[in-house]
Amino acid sequence: MAAVTQYLCTVISHRMITPTVYELAFEGEPIPSADPAKPAPTEPFHFRAGQYISVVVPGAGPGGRDLRRAYSIASHPEARPVELCVKIVDNGPGSNFLNRLRKGDTFKGFAPYGDFTYETSPTKHVCFIATGTGIAPFRAMMLSAEYQANPPKSATCLLGVRDEEELLYQSDITPYGKWIPCVSQPKGGWNGFRGRVTDYLRTLGEDFPWKETEYYLCGAGQMIDEVRAILTERGVDKDSIHREIYFKQPKPTA
Ligand SMILES: Cc1cc2nc3c(=O)[nH]c(=O)nc-3n(C[C@H](O)[C@H](O)[C@H](O)COP(=O)(O)OP(=O)(O)OC[C@H]3O[C@@H](n4cnc5c(N)ncnc54)[C@H](O)[C@@H]3O)c2cc1C
């Protein structure tokens, strides 16, 4: 496992890629330790597809302390600049801090973190299931040299969003897998699947290779819990279910 390093990240570009999601591209340079006894780090920004950066949000915590927020890296390890794909959350300190940055601005972050990485499985099928920006690590995985050198038997990618304007990265993913957008509340004349990713999974019958597939789930905790329950009913081994929870919805108050 590569050592976590602190980086000074310089923004290369910021662009909206849906009405509520932006892509932030940056280059990271290692920051020397304040301890003069420690050697200056020389590590360029490195990570495995599926890992994340922990971004420092200056002064946004209690008593003006810094906060940290995790963001999956949406670009593949061989690509530069590095890209994040971030949903703007109302009054959210982390997503709004990054959203204010423009070309030439800097931020600090620690990377790489996480073990939500693709394990090569050429004898198995792969099913990636995301809600919203949970698609970010799957884009990184599918575009990575590691994945492309060892592709699965087949890949399916389900992306759940509220409306069709929030769909992400279709053109990046379709060359490498079956792309299934699941739109729960379409705005216009939507011809694709109407419903959540869980509704789509329930339409699949016995001909789907349930037990010969590795499942990668990323995004809202509730979706992940519901998908796991469906997969368990289908007899999928728990070791074939890999997950990254972005957030848990608050429990409804009585
Ligand atoms: C390992 C990991 C990787 C992550 N990667 C990404 C990523 O690539 N892109 C990304 O947009 N977010 C990602 N997140 C979520 C991110 O860390 C923050 O939680 C999010 O940006 C909200 O932080 P905030 O400070 O703006 O708002 P907060 O005030 O901390 O959050 C407010 C509420 O927003 C909701 N929320 C959080 N994240 C999302 C989201 N992505 N979509 C919709 N609602 C959300 C939750 O209900 C949360 O309680 C990741 C989280 C984890 C744990």
C-alpha cells in the first residue's frame, strides 16, 4: 500500500458537467514535512483506481478548525491532470469550498486513501452500481491500464440519478461495458429505464449470471443496503460485494 502523502494541489480547471455536479482538475505536488528531520517527499501524486483524496477544508470546522472531506478520484492513474467529480450539496462546506476554486487556486489534500479498488477477475463478470457521483471510482477503474489489461468477462454499469440531466460519463464508460442509466424522476421524454437501480436489478431474472459476477457498489448508503439485500436473496456470496458508502441518509424522526 502506497504511503499517504500531503499534497498542495493546483487547480487546472473547473467546469460544470451537470446542473449540480462539477469536475475539478488539478496537479498535486508533495508538501515537505514541518519536521526538518524527515526527508523531503518526492512522490508525485499517485493512487490506484478507486482510491480517494482527503481534502482539507480550511477553517470550516467547529472553532474555525479545518475539516476534511473525501473525494474519489474520477480519472485513471495514468491520466494528468487528476480529476474529481463533485455534487454541490446545499450549505455543504466541502463541496462548496471546492466549487469556489478556479484555475491557479490551490488546496491541500492527503492521498491516496481507501481499499475500494478493482480486483482483476477475467473469469468473472463485473457489475458496477452507483448513485450520482458514485460513478467516479468506476470511471477511474474502467479507464485504468490495469483494468484494460485484465478486463472481466463482461461489465455492466448501472447509474441511478433523479433526472436525465444528472447522468455522468456515459461516453467514457460505454466503450468498456453495458451502460444502464436508471432515472427515477425524468423531466422530459426519457426513453430509458424509469426507476431506481434497485428497481432495475429486480427486473433481472435467472438468466443474469448472479453468482458469476463481482459487484462494486458506490454512493448513497441506503442504495447500497438495498442492493446488498437483493444480491443476498439471489445467493451472491458476500465476498463478491464490494462497497464505498459516500453518505448515510439521516433516519426519519418519529
Ligand atoms: C470515500 C468517500 C468518497 C467520496 N467521494 C465523493 C465524490 O467523488 N464526489 C462527491 O460528490 N462526494 C463524494 N463523497 C462525499 C463527500 O465526502 C462529502 O460528504 C460531500 O461532498 C458533502 O460534504 P459537504 O461538506 O459539502 O456537506 P456536508 O454538510 O458534510 O453534507 C451534507 C449532506 O449531504 C449529503 N451528501 C453527501 N455527499 C453527497 C453526494 N455525493 N451526493 C448527494 N448528497 C450528498 C449527505 O446527506 C450529507 O449528510 C465521498 C465520501 C466518501 C466517504
